[in-house]
Amino acid sequence: MADCLDVTNTSGDAYPLADTMTTSVSVHDEATVLTVAGEVDLATAPALENAIDATLGGKPAVFIIDLSKVTFLASAGMAALVAAHQRADTTTRIYVVAHGPATGRQLTVTGLDKVFSMYTTLEDALTAARQN
């Protein structure tokens, strides 16, 4: 069962040129999920970083970044994910949901699938979080 923590944020709210990405935060059991939708590129990456920082500020035990609705993931978006990994508290486990050519392939080719626990669906990531 999910409880909504935050309303959807259009990246264009803070970054006028970044109107192609949205984020929302929800809680599923003990996991905090940041759902990202749209294009993550140089223009939208700062909004993603802000959403990640705000979520990490709550010091969640499990932080799932769900990229399943991302249609384009540029290097700036991958850099935001790496920065999240570096800023996370040692008690926060980060899981990434990514699958397909828009996200999964880039993360695998760049070796980031070795940095993050990656899953193809949110349900798979939630199941893993419950088991760990």
C-alpha cells in the first residue's frame, strides 16, 4: 500500500527550460520511492538532483529511484544517480528500477549496474527491499 508524501513536481517549476520531466515521491512499506517520468537530460538533471536530495534528506532506509517512465536518460541524469549514491547515508540502500533501451541499456553499458542494485520493475525492487 502506498502513501503519497509529495505531489508531482514538474521540473519546469524551478527550471523554465526543463519542462519534460516530472518526479513524485511515495512510500511503500519502508521504502521511499522517487518516480521519475519523461526526459532526463542536461536541462532536467538539476531538478532530478533536487528531488533526490530532498528525498535523501528524510534518511530513508530504502530509497528506490524508479526510472521505468523515463523516455531518455542522458549522461547528466546518470551523473545525478552517481551523486545520489555518493551522498547517501550508509544506512540508506539505493535501488534503481530501469529496463529497456531508454534507461537499462545506458546503465549497463556504463557499468552503473554494478554500482546500484538494479531491477526491471518497481514490484521487484520492493520485493527485494522487503527481503533484505
